[in-house]
Amino acid sequence: MVLPNLVTVLAICAGLSGIRFAFEDRFEPAVVMVLLAAFLDGIDGRLARMLKATSKFGAQMDSLADIVNFGVAPALVLYAFLLDRAGSPGWIAALLFTIACGMRLARFNVLADDTDQPAWQTEYFVGVPAPAGAVLVMLPLYLYFLRLGLEPSRPAAFVATGFTVLVAFLLVSRLPVYSGKSVKVPGDRVLPVILGVVLYILLLMTYPWYTLTASVAGYLLFLPFSVRAYSKRAMREGEKVPPSDIG
């Protein structure tokens, strides 16, 4: 039971270290540490289940780590980099994102215990998941690291403020987002899928900011298709889909 909790603690340390680097104007390592925290936070639960070392203590630790790594750390790194140039609106946007992340995580924990939900609906998240929100909200930093001539100016800060608020609303929305948990890869496609994953990791290591920018754009384009797939599945299942469940 020690190892999963140790990974959780290391994730918190990585997220807080990212905040420190941001305050020191070392933004590239700050983003790397936040992404590392998100990665570690994503594997600690799976590690616990693999080792059959799940516990109530570990679950509580993981929930606390989530709010730090997916809410507080990305918001403060982005604020130190750009949002502070927008003044109070930038700080409000950072607060909204952090609060929305906390609400999103609380709703996830509640829905995880819902036994009345139809089985097919468990294939969809309600709202953009917190890890995805953390990756999305740091898009302004990725664009700056691409050296495209974009500078952290006051107009850019107001644009980033609006984008941060948008991501916050995506987190707490009722948008059905396909999770991919039930995807089963046929035996004849395992090797191509593994090759594709390896290719993505290599691109992420070699061209991190291009890859992350493309990933954010692809994810945002994916959301409307997810809503459409959810609506079609609901009609096939013969269930009425309230507007609040798809928007």
C-alpha cells in the first residue's frame, strides 16, 4: 500500500515544484513539472488496483492530489506567465478554473458511486475531465514556446483570460465526453496501436510543444463528435436525452 501513496505524494511535489518554477520565471520546466504531476496522478490509482493495494486513505490522498495537480498548479503557472497582465480579470479566471476543477472532481466521485446509471453511459464523462482541462488551459504557454513571435502582452492576457474561463465552463458542463474506457483493440490491430502510441510518445519527446498544441486542437475538435455519438447512442438505447445532458 506504500507504493501508490508514494506516487501520489511525488505527484503533489511535482505540481508544487511547477508553481515554484513559474514564480522564478522558468516556465518551460514549470509546464513539464505540471504535466509530470498529471501523469503521476493518472497512474497511482491504476498502480494501486494492479497491486491490489487500494485503500480509503489512498483514495482520499488521490482526491487531494487531483485538486492540486489539475486545478491549483496549472492555474498559478498560467497566472504567473500571462494572466497577471490582465489584472483582476486574470486572477478571477484563474480562481474560476481552480474552483471548476474542484467541482468537476467532486462530481466525478459522486457519479462513480451511482449504481442507477445505465451501463452504456459509463462510457462517457460528464464534462471535460480534470486532467484534460489542465492540459487544455496551458495552451497559451505551448504557443509561446513554439517561438512564433507571440509575446505575453496585455491583449494576449485578455484572450487567455477568456480561454481559461471557457475551459472552466467545459469542466463543469454536462457535455458528454467519450472516455474510451470500453474500447477493446482486436488482436490483429494490437501492433499498429502500440506503434501509434510509441509514435505519439516519440513526437511528444522530440517536438513537445507542437505535439501538445496539436493535441489540444484535436481534443477540442473531438468534443462535438462526442456529443453527436452520445445522442445517437441514446436514441438506439431508446432513452430520452435531456438538453442538459448534452450541452
